[in-house]
Amino acid sequence: MIQLHQIFILQEEKEDNNRPGNNEYWYDYLVRDGAQGLDLGQREARQGGLVRGGYHVLLPDRRTQLVQYWSDWSGYHPTVTYSYT
């Protein structure tokens, strides 16, 4: 049995060309199925021109890969870590 937990909330304003990057949103989701070995999820939020978030996934060798990131006009900046479950 696959359990899917999803929360999706989107609040977006129409972007004004004179004020770039004023859109805001956030979302997250989680998928877990122990029988199939699935465990993954993501969370992300944007305020102005800054996006912050992270995601995790259970790898075949039973490690969990966790990626935390932020992004703005300068690019995408991830930090990747691994842990054993």
C-alpha cells in the first residue's frame, strides 16, 4: 500500500514588471511505502527573489540523500548530505 501525503498551497500574485520577483508560494509533499521501499519528499518556499527548499530520497543502498538548497539571482546553491536509516 502506498501512502501519499500531499499538502499543496499556492499563493501567487501577478508579477509586476516594475517589481520583479514579488511572487510568493510554498509547498511540500511526502511519499512513503515501506513495502516498496519508497520514502521521498520535498518542501519549497519562495519570498521575493529568494527560493529555499529541500528534498530527500531513500536510495537503493538504504542511505537517505538530503538536499537543502537556496536559489536567487546568483544561481542554485545546494548542500547534499547522506545518512543511513
